[in-house]
Amino acid sequence: MTPRFQSFRPSQLFRPVQPFRPAQKNRRQFLKVGIAGALALAVTRSLNRNAFAIAIANPDLGRGSLDLRKLANSDADVIAALASVILAGSLPEDVVSRQIAINEVVEAFDRTVAGLSPAVQREVEELLSLLTMPITRRFVVGISASWPNATEDEIKQFLKRWRNHRFALLQQGYQALVRLMIACWYGNPLSWGKIGYGGPPFAKELGLQ
């Protein structure tokens, strides 16, 4: 099987952290300068007014299988595992509702990636490939088992390592994953109840308030 990240070079992971230079351009758009745009896309493209109405009217609505446009099943496993830890305090407590919420996050992440430019999509694919390929998952990520079988503690340790890593690329990968995850969840009406948010201005005109 041909790897998805043909342009990825392991040497890119082992460069010392460089001081921030605002004028310096870098090809890794998604990880360095595309985060803000990705967050905007997560809110504006992954959800629409009809989705708001359906989710609020049917809070327990779930799907038997994920509806994915861009992500592979292995990618979806990564996002689901990360969501269960990153969003742990804000997800529903009962098992069924919690799984529905995680599925919603995975699908919102997928819709966000589908809305990005082809160049930025490739950057996302490289990041996800780094997380899913067995050899890099084990030695770069630090997860020995497959993502569905990874323990909560293993995932927490991975996030902590990448957040404080000496290599800037891995720090940026952590930031991109966490910020997109947060945007995909808190842009979803299913999350609003816990934070006391009544919905956007157009909720009233849709008859949701």
C-alpha cells in the first residue's frame, strides 16, 4: 500500500524549536498559519441552520454508522479517541449520549477537512498519517495499541508530551488537534446545554427558542 504522506520526511520531526518570526513563511499551512481559518471553517461549514434545528429538536438522535467524506476509518478512530479525552468534562455522562456526541465531533471534523483547500487537506492527511501508521504511532506518538484500544492514560500522556515537546512541529500538531476538536464540539447544539448557551441569533427565527 502506498503511504498517504509521500512528501513527509521523518527529518522534519527532529528540528529544534525556532524563534517565532512573523514574516517567515512556511509550507506547513495547517499547523502554523491555518489554524484560525480551520477554526472558522469548523463553525461555519460543518454546521448549518437545519443541523441546529434537528439537533436541538432531537437531542438523542444518533447514527448507526459514521457519514464520512474525507476521513478514513482509521482517522475517525483517532478523532474519536482524542475527543473522548480532550472533551471529557463536557460530554454527556451516559454511555449512549456520550457516543452520539463523539460521533458528532468526528463527523464535524470530517466536514471541516472536506471544506479546506486541497493543500491544507494534504497537511491534515500527513498529521493523521503520523498518528495512525503503526511505527510512528508507537515511537512518535507513544500509543502502542490501536487507537480504539488505547487507554485514557495513554492518550493523556500523548497530549501532554506533544503540548510540551521540544520540537515545534509536534507542539503545533497538538494545538491544531485540540483547537479543532473544541471548535467542532462547541459549534454543535448538543454541547450548549452544559454551558448555558441559548443558541445563535437565528435560533429564534427558526422557532428554537
